[in-house]
Amino acid sequence: DQIRVLDETKLLETLKAYDSVFLYQKAGYVLEHFKDKFMLTDSFFEECKSRLTNQIKYFLQDEYKDIEFNSKWKLMAPKNLKSRLNGGY
């Protein structure tokens, strides 16, 4: 709860440096759950989405239970991400 705002410019610079579609997918998917908390703008997410392809990826390798397709991010991802981040399944 100590981080209040994320610097979108630095986030996008870092994503660009790694140049990975999969990283844009994961970052967009995860950070969208905390959009209000970290004061992220729609333009940040639009930039992430602009880097996506039509390829569908799995958020976690070799994990196939309690997941669902997220069409916005083209990811097979946990049904309840926040619960998973807090140690739940």
C-alpha cells in the first residue's frame, strides 16, 4: 500500500526496452486490475493493446485450471487474479 502512483512513461520505456508482446499482454492485464489504485490512464492501456498480436498466450505456463480467456488482452489467465496475487487459488 505504499506505492500510490506508477510512472506510465517509465513503464512504457521499460516495456519497449524488452520489446515483448507477451510482456505488454501481462503488464496490461495485471495493471488493469489496479488502474485506479495506481492512477493509470486509458492511454497507457491503449498503448499496451496496440502492441498485441492475435496470438493467444497463457498467463502462467503449464497452468490450465481456474483460468479463463481474457479477450481484451488475448490471454488465458486466472479467473480471480487479485486472489491469486494474495496467495489464494
